[in-house]
Amino acid sequence: MANFWSRRDFLFQSGGGMSGLALAYLLNQEGLLGAAPEGGACDAKAVGYNPYAPRKPHFAPRATSVISLFMSGGVSHLDTFDPKPALQKYAGQPLSGKGEVVVRQGNPGPLMPSPFQFRKHGQCGMDVSEIFPLISQHVDEMAFLRSVYGKSNDHVQATYELNTGKIQMGLPSVGSWVTYGLGSENQSLPAFVVIYDHRGGPLGGPSNWSAGYMPAAYQATIFRSAGDPIIDLKPPAEVSPEQQRDRLDLLAKLNQMDLKNYPGSSELAARISSYELAYRMQGCAPEAVDVNSESEATRKLYGMDDKTTEPFARQCLMARRLVERGVRFVQLYHGGLGQQNRDTWDAHDDVKENHTRHAAEVDRPISALLTDLKARGLLDTTLVVWHGEFGRMPISQKGVGRDHNPGTMTMWMAGAKIKGGQIIGASDEFGYKAEQQPIAVHDLHATMLHLLGVDHTKLTYLFNGRNMRLTDVYGELIPQIVA
Amino acid sequence: MPVGAPGSFASRTSLKRRAKLLFVWAFAASASIGAAQQTVSFTTDIRPVFESSCWKCHGGAIQLSKLDLRTRDAALKGGDKGAAIIPGKAEESRLYRLVAGIEKPAMPLDGKLTAGQISIIKDWINQGAPWDAISETTGSRPPASAQLAALEEMRISPEARSYWAFQKPVRSPMPVVSRDLTNPIDRFLEKARTDKGLKPAPRADRITLLRRAYMDLIGLPPTPAETADYLADRSPQAWEHLIDKLLASPHYGERWGRHWLDVARYADSNGFEHDYDRPDAWRYRDYVIRAFNKDIPYNTFLAEQIAGDELDRVTDDSMIATGFLRSYAKVGYREKDNPQFRYEYLDDMIGTLGRGVLGLTVNCARCHNHKFDPIAQKDYYQMQASLFGYVETDYPLASKEQAEAYAQKTAEIDGKIAPLRQKIRQIEEPYRSRLAQEKYKKYPANVQRAIAIPEEKRTPGEALLAGQVIRTTSVSSDEIDRAMSPEELAQKKGLNEQIRTLQSERPKPLPTAAIVTDGDYRFTPDGAGDEPAPGKGVKQEITEGSFLFKGPGRYQPPPSYFLIRGDPESRGSLMKPGFVSVITYGNPPVEDPPANGRTSGRRRALAEWLGSQENPLTARVAVNRIWSHHFGQGIVATLDNFGKMGEKPTHPELLDWLAVEFMSRGWSIKQMHRLMMTSEAYQMSSQYQDAGDAERDPDNQYLWRYRIQRLDAEIVRDAMMAASGALDLTMGGPPVFPHIPGEILRSMSEGIWRREEDGPRVWRRSVYVYRKRGLPFPMFEVFDLPDQNTSCGRRNVSTVPTQALTLLNDEFVLRQSKLFADRVKEAAAGDSAKVVDLAYRIALSRPPREDEAKLAAEFLQKRSLADFTHVLLNLNEFLYVR
């Protein structure tokens, strides 16, 4: 364990001053230098100097990849998975007895019941709102966390917290940590992929998936859901593939000739192989996300044939294909820039209208993703996490909407051999604050890393003289999840 | 990394709540005493209120409005506004009237007393305001608990102080070496190499050196003509002349200024959700470039950035320089509702000064004493006190007369417009309420019902519901226009016309710099989005006077405190300004007020301490940075951390010798370049191979050959445009917005990326590209642009396929390749051998070798010249300095 991170730390901590010789020495130790990169294959394994080389976890992992489903704007727990009869009983009365009522917009309104009906589902008898008729069929495979709380009622800061553990900008995201810790099983595709909503990215933008103080190699690569998945993946149409290949061939020859003058410099060798990797990615990335190659039945299952569900169905199907090909961490955003109250889950204006519409967009795709992962035997090795950036208020905004509430939210996890059908933690009778077993975001992150075989207290990155951690000095495993 | 910052929203509010609960409890007890007609006790009932809510502005540290509430005499005497207390007459006492909100501004400014507290003050004054306690003339707080005292004090052991970096550098004796070496740097290096049994590389060839010097000092490759000139100069001083020429180039500042801008975490936008534009930030960027070009002594450079407003000679440039302090990422929304934000900004300043100037992680001591270095938490809060007076403001870059004339004219116009606006509001009012009524109809029945019920009859829930809707329903001017009678509409239009005419007389805004000076942050004007939420924060309108000190007398900074665990709600002692004790020698002043008395002089004292020869770290850290950029690695590899967790110096004597030399040469950075670049070490070959050396020192820690370095992100782009001939070398001014694909623009929150076509207008040097915190320029990001939110001394260097994809497929790169091809085609007039030769000379400063020329000729049989130039821009040789 002592040497667990040492080689890579060495490569990056020494930054620009890295001597090629030292690197060559290390690579030779591993018998890597001089081996020609495999050509063509889309499941290429790591060769040569490579920040994505797969690395052994601290202990046997429960899952090897993650799909994060981020419901941007803040999905209401009270109208989805955390029913509160007290809201019916005390409807129209002020919220009292729970301390200061902190709202984001204007002044507090009175308590407001959910406009939706809840029904019991599965063997576990889990209450799910009527807006998720299909997701509710999977409750026996899902673990619900009803007491997750955050630190900010501001979208951006809350989204940063869910992604990086802190409300500030510029810290490495959980996907970066996972990639840094575990590398990738597939060297022809990026290790950490983000696919955001067709309406635009989430609030807070690229800082949500940045590598912060780590090398840029660990930030997410954005995959577009239409056209070439990666910006600059392919040359413009006027450059033919043969032309591109000729350029690459000449480049390789000239670089190889030059390398003879610098035999000890593996940085230069690494650059040469990075071009081969890029070339492979050009072929492999479009194939990896080619949802048209899926069977008609699968496409239908996800809802590719319905224009309401098609955009998120495409994202979910891409995610499954990527995970299937060994991509480590895929994060999907539902809800994106545009008009905040309309295009995200940010239901200030009308929670019924907003959540009905957004649930309809994700219900079938998410249900299909779970079905499909299971059918392919991938669910056991994939951790699926669903959440927004905060919950919403039990009190109304103007009789119809709900304001932000970081006091508690409900999220669920599935896959990774997690015991399904369980409810963990509880919010108070109004759903204003986490009450039983409050779960901080650091706890969530610690648990996610644990499921991937990583000890959150040991995954560190030296920065500014301190061994930084995703969970800072905090983080408790959620016992019911890791059991 | 601020440990545990910024506190947790949840825990902080709960702390606050707990404190409030305690108060309520305390008052429940005392109120019952009051009800029984018992005497109110100053000590038990009043003093706690004064202590927590009044004395911070009317106590020992400051007496706003000259009011001191520490003694009965002083309270009876009162301040600028007259007596605060008239014993026996609460209703006539200003103190009561202000805390009860009967008179404005309601006190305290940062919150409201509870009803219980207000009523007990009333009773106390009515009972004659007896001051039964021992009078509080010293202004000291009650004795701190032993625990607090223990927290606040940390003894630094003599051993801790003996750590090498905390000792002042002394000029090390010149080592004796067997070779004849004139440059002292080489003698230190040779000594270390000899000790390790290492042999140095020979001198690199002239072209390699020429390119090394150009890329290193100005970040641009030499043109073929410049290369020819240099090769033609066979004099022994050719190298020295070249260095002098490059140091005199204005592009030197663009290259080395950029290094400092990384440290200064400079950006053109705020960051966070709104990521507002900072329209004048570029003036600071240009200042930095100018400062490097002028070779302003490094300690003066620091002083201007930290205290440019407090210096004996204040210039426009020194004012602009203070932009350094405010280059932190800023939320820029509801700042007044969230006083804790300011502590984050202060932390960022302390962090930047600590790591960037001192090479110490001072900000690790925010919540507790530093875990590894002898830095006390108190040091942190003393440094915070040194900076605590800071406020952000705009500074007109104009003469005093111009500025006054501008202010006068603006005030005059505002004065004329105000009554016209008032008139319009009067006309609109009846329509406004009628139209609002209409709007209520779109709400659900329960909301309409609540609104219909008369205010006094609403249940608490109905009151909330109705209040929410009534307060937030707005009627626009256009909606009113549509409902107005033609006569009134005409009247309104007439008034608006008058306003427009007045507006057109407004003088053109003066250019301004975004600066920092001292003032009172509690009264600063609201920025965009800062309007406090109803019932929260401090409204600008109710504050009096200015947040900037206008005299008479001397400015006093607002008090700042030791914060337990870094929590702004958990105050310890009042803090005096001060520095990091373990590296403070002698007894330097902690305040050095300028003659005009407008600022405290605390920042000036801080700058003097930093830039003093007595400071053991400033010079070391500076020369180490310069060294690192020249040699690819610092003598201390961790440029920002000279503490225990940092790397040890590879050549401690050399580092100290350089630091002393730097100070004795007047902190001249250019002289350090000259000194380092004229060493043999700088001129060594990077190709050199030696099995013995490689085995003994595989990391090349002891510099037995030169280290190759990948070009920085900005220089990759600049070098491509230099090769294509498209680069516009215009210096300075507002930033440019090179093209970013729409898909990427959609990933960020709000658009302040001006959508410009890729073209000559934006083909400026990369230091002038807009720095948006929320959206790093993609091409730079891919080549390891550091995070733009924190100070960065040394960039990561990674090699990833996305870099290859960018250089292979990005439209900008392809376009530059094409322009490059056109350029050589035209110059070589179709002679294909000459074309290749010229392309090589432009891109790589050398002619092609025979085998390369042959490959090129074969390639050009089949492919275009633009295909070929594109390959050149992708070569390792193009992307590395070596």
C-alpha cells in the first residue's frame, strides 16, 4: 500500500521539471517503453506514459464504474420519494418549531402539500410519487437516502459541493478523483465523461467537472449527444481521412528522427504515443456512442422513439455504452441553461407543472438504464447515483412553487451490489431538515469511493504542502450501503 | 487550501441559532424580573447586549459618529448626533429610538435586537440608566477563558526558528572548484556535481540557445532575419548582447508578466454563478507587464500592489497595482447578506501573499495553528488585521479637477432628474395598484382568497401567502402605458423626454481603475445583485456618510478579531496588525500611516516588512521563481512552499547567494535574468547523454544537463501565430475574445464571451485573451492552464490525447497552418525546395536536414503545403524549448 500512488505522484508532482530519464527508468521497470501501441483496437490497454493507466484499488471493489444522474436545478424530495402527510394536515399554516426558516427568494410562505399522489411499490413497499411510474418498478433494487444535506442554498455552490465536496470553485470533482485513483480500463476512450442536457450545461459550468489543482488530464471530457461526441475529435469535412493519415505518418517519422537525438526523453516519446492514442480515439469514440447501432427494442426501451424522452434517453444509452466499454465515470445532467424555472428542476413557479414535465423526460430513460444494465450483467459492477443539488422547501412560493432547501434531500443509489429496497435516514415530519442519520456530502463521497475499492482517507494528492482528499478531513461511510 | 473554509452553512447557522436561543433564555429570565418592577442590572442585563451589539462600533476600537458607549459619562455626552441617553426618558433617548427602529438608521446596523432586549433597554433608561458596574474605561473585554488564551497564544521554540528558511540568507562563500568558472552560479553547481560524481553537459549549439533565449524571455520564436543576425554576430559578447536585446524588448513584460499573473490569480471576471465581467481588470494586467518591462525593483513592485494607495508617491500606476489584492474570485451576489464571504476574500489575499511572496502556507493557520510549520493562528489573524480595512472602489484616472468637475456635473443632473422621476411615479401609482389586482387573478384560489381577506383578519398562513404575492408582484412601465389615459400618457412621455435630454448631457464616464484602499466595508455601495433580501443585511440608503474616510482626523480600520476555528461568529480577542512571527526580525512597525491620514498604513507596513532585507523569505522565493522558469525546476522544487512540507533546496548555498545578490542589486529581476542566463549551466545542451550521470542522478536534480520544457499554453498559441505571420503584436488594452465553439459556450452560466469570428482582430498575444473564471479558454485548458481561482506558482505539465486532437483538428490551428503555407509560398515564389527550407527556418529557426528535406519533398508530391506546415506546428521540436 505504501507505494500505491508513488509512481504517478512522482510523474505529476515533479511537473515540468520531470526528467525524461527518470521516467524512462520507471517505464522500463514496468517493461513498457519500446512496446508499440496497439493499433486499431477500441479496447486498447495502457501503453507507455499514460495518466489513465489502470491502477489497483485499495481493496476489492464492489463496482468498477459510476453513472451519476444529476437532476440540475434541485429536484423536490417532497414530490418524488419522501412523502409527508403532515403537509396535508398543516397545509396553509406557517412552518414553525424547526428553527429559522431560510428561504432563497423573498419571504417564506405557508406549508404546502404535494400536488402528487404517492403509491407503494415493490416488495419493500416504497412510497413513490405518481410522476415516476416506471422508475418506481425498480424500488427493490434501489437504496434511498432520505437525509442528505448540503451547505448552500445557492445553485452553483450547492452543485459544486455535490461534485467536489466544497462549495468553492476550482476543486477536483469526484470523477477526477476516481480517474486519478483508478485510471481507466479503456485507453481508446476518455476515463471521465460528462454529457450535459441538450438545453445547455448546469449552473456553475465547467468547474463542475474540472480537475482543480490536479493535472488537466483528470478533468472530464465533454461528450456531445449529437454529432461528433468530442470537440475537435475529427478534422473538418474538407480534410480527408487519407490526408489526415498522411500528416500523422509524416509527423511520426519526423518526431521519431528527432527522438534519436533525445534517447532519454520519455516526455517526447509520450507525446508521440499520445498522437496514436488520439488517432484511435477518433475511431473509437464515435462508435462508443453510436446509439443507432442499438436494436430497435433497446431504443424503444429507452424511449428513443418519443420526442419527450429522446434527449435523455440518448444520454442514458450513451452512458451504458461507455460503461460497457470500460469508461470509469459517466455523469449525465438533466436540466440545463436556458430559462432556469422552465428548463431545470428549479420549481419556484409551479412545482406541479415543472416536475410533471421533467419527470416525464427522465422516467423511461432511467428505468430503461437500470433494466438494461441488469440484463447485460453490468448493474453489479456499476454504481448508479441519482440526485439534484438540494431538496426543496415544504412551504410554498405563492401557493404553487417551492424554494431551495439544502436542509435535506432524497437521493438514491442502485447497482454495485447495494442492498435494494431500503430507506436510509429520515427528514423531519415536514421534510425541512435531515433528522435521522443526517448524511453529509462528504459521507456520500466516502461511500462512493469505498464501493469502488478506494479508501477515501488514503486517496490523496499533494498540493500546497498538504495531502488533499476529496473528503477533506471528514467523511463517514454510510453503513447500510457498504454493508 | 483553506482548511475547513468557508465554514459550513449548516453548522454556522446552527451555531447562530444556538446563540440566539441562549439569548432568548437569558432574557426570559431577566424580563420576568423587570415585570416584577425590579431594577434592571447593567452588569447582567445591559452589558451583554452592549458587548455583543454596540461596542464593536462604539467601543474601544472605534467610535463611529464619535459615540463611545463604554461609560455612562460618555454615553450621556454622546457623539456627533448628541446625547445617546437621557436618564429617565427612554422615548427621548437616541439609543432607545435607534434600537427600537423609531428613528433611522436602525441600530445595530448588522442586525436587530430582540423585542426582549429592546424592552429591557427601555426599562433601564426609564429607571435612570444606572451604571452599576465597574466602569469600562479600558475597553478591554472580560478576561478570556484560559482555554481561549491557550488557543490564541503559541510559543515558537528556538529550534523551530532555526529551520533554514526562517534564517536570514547570508552570502555564502564561493566554493573552490577545479575548473575555471567565472559565473558564481556555475561554481556552486560544479561543486554539487563534483560531490555527486556528475559531469556537466557541453554547451548547446547556437541555434538551440538562440531559440531557448527567445522562448524563455519573450515567448516568441526568432524570425529568420533575427536568427541570421545572431549567427552573423561572431563577437564574444554575442550572447550577452542577445540577452540585453531581449530584455529590452517590450514583449519581455508580456512573457514574464504572465508568470506573475498566475501567482496573482488574475482574471477578467468574478467567478461563481454570475461570473460578472470586471471591465477594468485589464489595467492591472497591463500594469504588471509595464512593471516587468521597466524592471521596477521587486520590493517596490510588491509595495505598489499591496499598498499603492498609501505610498509617499501615489501614481495612477500604483493605484492600478492595488488591483492585485482584489483579484480573488468573488461571489458578487448578496454580499451584504453574507458577511462571511469577506472572510473568504481575506483568506484568499493571505493565501496569495503567503504562498506567492513568502512561500508559506499561512492560510493553513486559519482554523488552528499550522500543523507543520511554526505559524500561529494568531499570526493569521494579525495578518488579517493588517488587511482588514480594505475596501474595493473605482479610482478615476483623471486629474483632480476633471474628477471633481465630473462628480459635480453628474450630481447636478441627478438632482434635476429625481423630481421628474417622482412625478412619473405619482402619475403611475393608481394604475400600478389596479393592474396588480388584475395579476393576482392568475394565482390559485387559496392565494386569491388570502389576498382578498383584509390584512388584519388573515391567519398567519394566509398572511405569508398574501404577503409573498403582494410583495413580489410588479407592474412594468409598459403595462401601465397600455392602461393609461392618452393625456396622462402624453404627460409621462413629456417627462421622460426631459429625462432623456438631461441624460444626454451627462459627461462621458471617466476611465477608472478597479482599486483597493482603506475604508469601512460595512458601508460600501451595493454591487450588482447585492441588494439585500427584504429584512436582511444593511441597506445602503440608510447609512450615512461615506465608506471612504474623508477626515477630519485619522482613519481607524474597523475592528477585526481572532476567530475561533475560523468561524466569523466565534470571536476571540481584538487583533492588532502583525506578521508571521517566526520570520519577523527586529521590531518592524505594523502601522505606517501616510501623511494624509486617510488610510491606516497597515498594508504599507506589511509591504515594508515583506520587501525588507530583514525578511528571510521574500528574496529567496523570488529568485527561486526566476530560476524555476529558466531551468525548468526551482532550487526549491515547491515554489510556493518553503515550509516543512515543501521540498528541500537542492543547492541551499546557491539559493542564499542568489537571494543576497538579488537584494544587493536593488531587487532587479532583469539583472537576475542576465546573471542566470550567462551561466554555463543555462547554456548546457539538453541532448547530452551519460550513463553514469543518469544512474547517479536520474532526475537531473543537480543539473548535469539542461531540462527540456513544454511550451506554456499561451505560448503554444502565440508561437503558431508567429509562424503563420498572423500575430498582431499590439500591446495592452481591453482583452480579446478568440472564437470558442457554441457548444462550449452553452456549458457555462452567463454569457460574457463576446462572440467574435476567428480573425485578425483576435490574433493578439495570448496574455490579452479574456480570462473568464467560469470558462477557461479551451485551447489553454487542454495545455494545462492552471485553475484561475487560486494563486499558482508552478503549472502542471501533462501529455494527453486531447492535446493532440486540438493541434490536429482545431479550426484555428488549421487556419494558422494555411496562413503559414501562404506566407512561405509567397516568399519562396513557388520554388519547392526553398519553400521547405523557409518553412523550417520560420517554425524551427533552422534549415531542414537532408533526410528531412527528402521526406518533405516526397510528402509534397502528394499533399499540399498547408498539410506540411500543419505537421511542422505539431512537431515535438516546435512545442518544446530545449
